[in-house]
Amino acid sequence: MRTFTLLKDLPVYDEQAGKLLGRVSDICITNEGKVSGLLVKGKGFFEKNRLAPIECISSFGNDGVMVSDKGMLEQLDDESEKTTYFLHSHHGLFQKPILTSEGEKLGLLEDVYFTEEMGTIIGYEITDGFFADITEGKKVVKAKQPFTVGEDVIVIDL
């Protein structure tokens, strides 16, 4: 189990050539509530962001992410942005309010917990704000079903 916060800004390497491909800048989540890949920020000024599908990632280490086949890295297009969500970029889900299907506000989305092998999201880290985090700590919520992203809120079924 891993959180996105632990992956952010880690270097991404090509396992075959041992070459630096870029750094992890965001996580890509599908409508079904699964992690489909990582957004890799190019290492050069003119290199575009690419999506590393979860299938091509061979390992998540403490000091880097290894990609088994760099040919599987994809350019982002308008169609893929319509069927996926990002945590921080592209009108991301970060700090978006989370409500239960019964209408109870849980807080704001801070991070996601997921399994590395399958990319299944198993929990959401929720904050009530800076002072509440200091006094009470952040909450981790496990949902039964994938979330529903609306224009203003995220709805989860507990």
C-alpha cells in the first residue's frame, strides 16, 4: 500500500537503459476509482508530460520508480483527460470536498492510498483544515465503491 504523497517528485527511470525519464508529478485515476498511471514530468524544458500506465511500472522504490518499457509511456490527449482524473493537475481532485452518499461532509481530499500491483484505491486521506489536522489528525476513509466526481464535490459510498 502506498500514498501518492510518497511518490510525488520521485525520479522515473527506464529499467532497461538505466536512463532518467523524468519525475512523478501527478497520479491518474479512472472513473472506476483505480489508479491507471503516473504523470511523468519531462526532464527537459521542452519535454512534455507523459502518462506511465500502471502496467509498465515494474517497481515503486523509496528513491525512484522503475518503468519496464519506456515505449508504453503515452502523450496525454483530450480524450484521455475526459475519462480520467488527476489529483493535482488538470482541474485536480486535491482539496475537493468529499460527501457520503447520505449527504454527510467528511472533509477535503488530501491524498489517496492504493495498491502498487493492481492500482486499486483502498482509501482516501481527508483533512478538515490545518488546525483540525494538528489537534485531531487526518482521517483515512475506506470506500465500498469507486467515488463519483461531480462539478463541486466527490461522493463516496461508505
